[in-house]
Amino acid sequence: MNAPIGVFDSGIGGLSVLRALQKALPHERFVYLADSAHAPYGEKTEAFVTQRTLTIALHLRAQHHIKALVVACNTATAAAIHALRALHPQLPLVGVEPALKPALALSRTGHIGVIATRGTVGSDKFARLLASLQAEAHFVVQACNGLALAIEQSTLPDQARAAQDQISHLLQTYTQAMGRFGTGPGDIDTLVLGCTHYVFVEDELRQLLGPDVQLLSTGEAVARQTQRLLAAADLLNTQAPHETAQPMRLLTTGDLQGLQAAAQRWLGLPPELCEAAPATLQA
Ligand code: DGL
């Protein structure tokens, strides 16, 4: 089926998931919506994030006729995936959650770090996930206020330099607060990136933590799950990519230049694919 897959995040972070989706599903069309005017979700109330998520899902269905929706945001998934499923029972839906279970399989020291937004780590969904695994490893959880916003700002030409300094400062402060990273006994040897924005500061994290600490994100797993759901519902696109009209559209409620810069820097996509979301979504 030739309809697009909707992908949505509070901002540009979900582009890390879109990158994995595009790689795994090269025949598919995508519509990406960055709600950058309302980022960061992680520091807003659950009710606000739920309301934005439901509004955006409705918009993507009504205006873009999406055949599936990937909520490429841990914070929105934690707040709103149940409400979304209840309202759209027929729509294949994929959410993201911090990769705690995969981290268990990878960690040798049994000490696992998790960084995510305040909204994600404060959610009931995350509390249940953590409680179900706590007997199996020692988890050190750190909410990273300000980090997603600084990553958003790092794509805006006039704010990029200050944002980059802020990213370095925040990463240093938060990782130091978590304890010792490394591969010795008691060291944190695996760090879960529980926010899709954080994938874009992986290089900085590697420099800070050294090459032996494993960084875990969810893009590939989300792409595999999306593929499975579409195949099961017989919704995969069977046309060749060159027959597919407009394979990618990227919309933002925020700064268009910021989305263009991010799409170009991280996915190599040309700026013409980006456009402003309609005014009704920006309020
Ligand atoms: N990218 C989002 C996540 O995965 C949220 C960042 C934010 O807006 O706070 O949680």
C-alpha cells in the first residue's frame, strides 16, 4: 500500500528514528512531523503532551492519510500511547521506550545508566518497566533537563555555538552525577539513550565516557517492529522506490531552517523536502 507512514516527535530527535526507518524500509513513503514549537515535551505536563500527541495523530490521518504511526518520542509514548491506541484501534502504532531490556543482555558489570527526559523518567510507564527489571541489574537513572532543548537549538545558526557549549556542559554534569563509567566492577558499562534527541550527541558522549562504554538507542528496533506490523497487516508498499511519488515530507511547527539544517546534517536530505506545518497545528 502506497500511503505514507507518519513519524512524529516533539522536534528533531525523531529524525534519528526516521533514519533507521528509511534504511529498513526503503520502499516506503514517510511524513515526519516535528512539533518544535512545543519542545521540549520532557519538561511539560503529561496532559499537555497527551493533547499534542492526539492532535498531531488526527492531523496526520486526516491530511496525509497515513497507514501507520511511529511515535518517535519516548516522552510522548510514555504519556499518550494508551490514549492513542484507544482512539485509533485500527491504525498500526509503534512507540519507543528506553532500551532497558536490551541493555540487560549487553551489560557485563550489571550497572546500567539511563538518560531520558524528566517526563519519561517520571512516568508510570517507565516506573513499571524499571520495577520489572530492577532485580536483574543496578540501574542509574538520570533526567537530563535542558538537553533536548539545547540539541534543538544547536541546529539554529544564530544559537548553534551557545547551544553546543550548553550540550557539553550538560553532558559533563549529568554523566558525572551518575557515577563511574567503565568496565571494572561496579562501573556503568552500558548507557541507554532514552530520548530520541540524544542519539545526535552520541559522539560527544563517546568522547566523555570512552570507547568501552556501550551506548544503546532504539531506532533499529523500532524500524524492525514497524516492518513486522506492516507485513502482518499486509500494508507494505510493493512499488519500487522510483515509482513512489514524493517519498519524504518533513513538517515542523517551529523554525523551518532548524528542521532543514537537521535533516541535511543527519540524514543528508535536501531542504526542499521540509515545509512549515499548517497554522492550525502551531497554536
Ligand atoms: N525526543 C523526545 C523523547 O524521546 C523528547 C524530547 C523533549 O521534547 O523533551 O523523549
